[in-house]
Amino acid sequence: MYSAADIPVWVAAVVAFFLLLGAALALIGSIGLLRLPTFYERIHAPTLGTSWGIGGIMVGSMLFFSVASSRLAVHEILIGILVTVTTPVTLMMLARAALHRDRVENNGKAPPKHSGRHL
């Protein structure tokens, strides 16, 4: 097994690229969470930032540990699958709860009900 200092430079550059890409996407999602004005607009940004951000970090981690241990390291895929599945489902449930609350309270923040008619 190699130490981090023994990793070839080209592998370190590719790993750094994926780590920075994942971190940038997570940062963009976090900024979207802070900057968008309403709850319904805010709910979309962290989902994409988390899903795509973890993808970049996961690829960088898989590449680093595959090269460092001289064998294929794919256990990070399980983490990526769990995050990709649970984040959108969780935020969808939060959106439905907020939608129900806003419609019951008649506060006007909720999007209008869909009439069921297709144009």
C-alpha cells in the first residue's frame, strides 16, 4: 500500500480535480439554499448540490484508494447510492409537508392546486 506522498502526480491531479469539483457543486447547492427567496425554490438547490457533489468526491476517493491500495476500491459506491436515493426523497417529503401546511393555513405561499386537466 502506498502512502499519499507516493501517489503519482497525474493521479493526484485527477483526484484533486474531482474533489474540487465535488466541493464546488456542494458549495453551489449551499449558496442556493441561502440565496433563493422561498422555501419551494430553496428545496431544489441542496438536492442537486448534494447528489452531484458527493459524486465528484466519491470518484476522487475511489481513484485515490484504488491506486494507493493497488486494488479496485468501490465501497464508496454504496455511499453514493444511499445519498443519491435518500436526499431527493427526504426533500420531497419536506416539500409535501410544507405544501400541506401552507394550503391548510391558506397563507398564499403554496403553489396553486393542479386541476387535473391537461392542456
